[in-house]
Amino acid sequence: MAHAPTLTQVAEIPNSATIGLLGDNPLALLKHPEARTGKPAKMTSRGLSVSYANKPALHDVDLDIPVNRVTALIGPSGCGKTTYIRCLNRMNDIIDTCRVEGSVTHDGEDIYAPDQDVVRLRTRVGMVFQKPNPFPKSIYDNTAYGPRIHGMTGSRDEERALVLDSLRRAGLLDEVRDRLDAPGTSLSGGQQQRLCIARAIAVRPEVILMDEPCSALDPIATARIEELIAALKQDYTIVIVTHSMQQARRLSDKTAFFHLGRLVEQGNTEDVFEAPQDGRTRDYVMGRIG
């Protein structure tokens, strides 16, 4: 059961403009903590519901994704985490039986508007999948693929500079500088995942979605990816799905807990783990369910 806001929490209401946006109900400020912290939302969902072949997968999800922060989505398998992030760049569009209701915005723009350019959206909101999936091409061509198909560079020198910068940002350049022509599939699992991150970065996205990016990696490779994510949030907004409570606590600034297709609780990561407001959240982070 959610508790009433304390006087301290109510006093943290930043200004009358925020009250105007959220109404005079302080509970709205607890539901959307960015209103208190002043961090703007890069993406939002309101009343987001998803079904596959008329079978509900998500129910009425309201969630804000703060800019230049890491937001972790946690919850048991099958609770809707992956379905949710696939709504953020419309990956669910490729599933014929999928029906999406509600709204999702990016910088205030409705990404499900009829005139939305989905290809452009997916360059702005990139995705890294659970299992590394480098193309059967060289390390260089893997990284250059997106910029080439989108016509982002005007010369070979400009393309090479973009490739090298993307590999550098992904923490991979020093390891592959002398073998850029080698197949991407020749890299180790952790290196392949960083190559996929470089490929995503190369098209200059604003948001990076990561669906359990470390689940197929060993502890050393996982540590490298986590270090990379912590560094990347200076330039990108990141949403990560993870089954690891330790990883969510280490990496994220905000945590959202999903259960049976519903968003149960969201807030600053420390608050969600140390003082959860819902018993289901408490049971999950303490390992009693899931």
C-alpha cells in the first residue's frame, strides 16, 4: 500500500508551474519523481497497454525516462519489461498480432503518430539485444553499416572518423585498432556486445535501449559493459532490462518494477531498494518472489 507523502516531500515541490502540470495532488509527485528532482523526461509513456493476439501483456503503464540517466526495468520473467522497451522504438510493429494502446513520447513528440518516420525514430532510439548479434562483416563494416545506409557521412575519411569514434566510445578501439578488417564474429562475447553498442552509437542516437545486455557474458565481460554504461550516460539516455538486482543497484539512477504486466513501483533506485512502498516490490528485491 502506498503511503501518504511526508511534509518534506510536499515541501520539495519545485514551483507553481509543476503543480500546474501535475495538479494539486502531491501523490502525483511521488508517482513521477522527476517533477521533484527537476530532471526532464526524455521519453514518457501514458496509459500504455499492449496485447499479443488479444492476450494482454502490459496494462496502463505510466513511466518517465529521465534524460542522461540509467533507468533499470526489473521484475520476474514474463512481466512485460522487454515488451515495454520494444514499445519505445516501435520494435513491436514487426509483430502482426501486437496491439499497442496509449501514448509514448520522445522529447514531447508522439512516436505513434500516423506521420511518424519509424526509420528515423530507430536511429534516435537505438537498441542492444540480449545476445550479441554482430553482422557477418568486418569490425569496421559492422560499425559503419548504420551511417552508410542513412547517408550520414560525405567521405571515406569522415566515415572512418565516425567509426573510430564510435569504437572508442564503446571502449573497444584500443583492442581492435590493428584489426578493423577482421570479422566481427571473431571477437569474444564481451567484445561482440561492445561492437553492437558501437554500431548503435554510430548512428548518433539519443536513447539506447538494452535488453539484458550482460546475460550471456562472463563476470569480467559484464564488468566492462557496466563500466561502459556508466560512462555512456553522460551523453545518452539509457534504459536497461536486467534480472540482476545487484546490477540494477550498481548501474541505475531510477528503477521501475514490473509484475504481471503492470508497473508496480518506480522511483530513485536507492528508494526502490531501501524503502519500497509496495509489498510486491519488497518481496522481489529481497528475493522472496521471482
